Amino acid sequence: MAQIYLSPDNHYEALTAFLKERGCKKILLVHDSAAPHLKVYHYLMSLPEKEGIEVVAFSDYKPNPDYEALVAGTEVFRKEGCDGIVALGGGSGMDVAKSVKLFANMTPGELYLKQKIVANEIPFVAIPTTAGTGAESTMYAVIYYLGEKQSIGDISVLPQAILLDPSVLETLPMYQRKCTMLDALGHAMESFWAVKSTEESREHARNAIRGVFAHMEGYLANVPEDNAGMLLAANEAGRAIFVTQTTVGHAMCYKLTHLYGLSHGHSVAFCNRVLMKWMPSHLNRCIDPRGQEYLENTLHELAGLFGCKTIEEAAQKFDALVERMELPVPRLRTGDMDELVHSVNPDRLKNFPIAVTLEDVEAFYREILLPEE
């Protein structure tokens, strides 16, 4: 399904037109606590007076949302008689909004995760407030049910329209600025080497990697033009993983995030820095059906996208980049290793081009985390 890209110009007139064309009378606005600081939030809250479109705000969720929050959002959508959804937030906000759209036509009072998906045409606009997740261009939502990560999705929850507004990044805290950039880069890297990669996905990944490096310095300095460039790079990375899904780096990061309270991009970067250093010496374990030579060529091209001659040099460059971000390293707690290792989704292991065992995964975690005291 082709997505519509809306311009933020002229006081968001393209967004107004989209909502009116889709017949929206009352929208559910899913947003986080930072939204009231954004210009686009105030535009949305002015819709009742200026355009006659009612707005019901929902923000009762936390990062890495749990199932109960999604149920609550769905109940608000139904109770208020909403006929459209606008997601204004980072990855968690997108996950909540997608889930509400997914659950909207299901049977209330029964576990949504076990029900048959009922596709719907509810108008859905995504406005990302970070340059990282690319969630605005995927059909997947990550939620937690009984403390365990669940990935849900359907093509019907892919947002019909996207608004990339660089002004939303002006107030982004530095920690989130760093972590979301690393998440976007991680998406592009993982998609590029994924077994499920295609020429289409690789082109999106190429654009994303080039964009991250081209705009990194200005983005970290909060330069408007580079904020816009990083939003586009993150979106390209999202379009890449929509085709391929992610690999071992993301499979390992979720429990790391959950147990140690790290930002998602923080965990992803720590996982991928270890993987990237490990890959060149294990090419003989290639499981990509296109063969080891194909994988070697892929990694050689990836190195070039990093501005390096070899993948070993690229791994060193990525390692230095993560070090430069000065992200705190958690210390392994007694009893956590078994939970970490067995949290990894085997399907994501199959999408990584080199065979990885659970023993390898444990070794990766031990390299990522400070040793137990």
C-alpha cells in the first residue's frame, strides 16, 4: 500500500485536507508527555474550533507499552465514537496507535492477541517525533503482554499518511536524539545484511545510511536542515525493515531494554557493535541462500557506505561512534543471563546471514554488559 507524504508547510494545510477528505469528524490523538511542547500538537488541538474536527487525546501509556494500555486506548476510541487516528510520538506512540487500529473491530472483553485480525479502513496519520524508529512506515507494533515482548501487525495498520515535521525535533532531549539516530542506523544495517533483503530494501537502506552520516553532525547540534535530513533517513530505514524485518541485533535488544531500563536505540547500538565486529571472522557459517560470496560483497558494500575500505574498518568506525555517544553500560545481574539468552526470537536468528547459536548469544551479551560483581 502506497503511503501519502504530507507537507508541514502552510500551517499543516495538507494534514487538514487529508482529514477532511477522509471524512474525519472525531480523531483519537495518541501522544506522549512531550507533545504539548510541539507546534503540530497545538495545531491538532485547534482543529475543533478551526475545522470542526473533534479531538480525543490519549496519552495513558509508557515507553514499551503493555497490553493493558492498548486495551485502554481501544476502549477510548470506541466509547468516544472516533473515526480516525493520529499518532504523534516516537516508536511507543506508534505502537499504541497501530494496536488501537488493529483492535478497533475486534470483540471487546476477549484477548485481542488471540482473535482473528479484522482489517479496517480507519484513517490513520503518523507524525513521528523522533528520527529513529521508522515505525511510521511499517505495519508492526511491539507490545508487552505478561512481561513478554509480542510483535503484532497487519498491512491494514500501515499508516495511510505520514507527516515528517522537522520542528518536532527541536525539543528532543540529547539522550533520545543520540539513541534514535543509532536505532535508525541499526535498522538500515540489519536490513542491508538480512537474509530477506531485496534490491528494493537495500536501496532504502543505502539511502538511510548515507542520510545518517550526511546529517549526523548538524542533527546532533539541532540544526533544522539536518533534523529534516535525519527524519528522512530514519523513514528510509523504516521502509527497509518493512521489507526485511530486523535480525539478531533487535532480537537481542528487547530483553536488554526491558531488564535494564535502556532506550531501545541504546540497546540496539550495543548489540550491533558486537555483531559487526564478530561477522567478518565467521563468514564460513553463512546461511544466506545467496551464498558466502554474496555476503562478502554485501559487507564490502556496507563498508563503503560507512566510508571505509573493509568491513573490519567499518566495524571500528561504528564502535567509535557508539563510544562517542557516551551511553552508560549496564552491569550484568546475577540470574539475568539465562533470561536474556532465551528471550531471543529464533526467527530473527534465521534472518541473520550467519549461523548464530545460543552460546554465541550468551557471548555477545557478556561482551555488551559489564561483568557481574
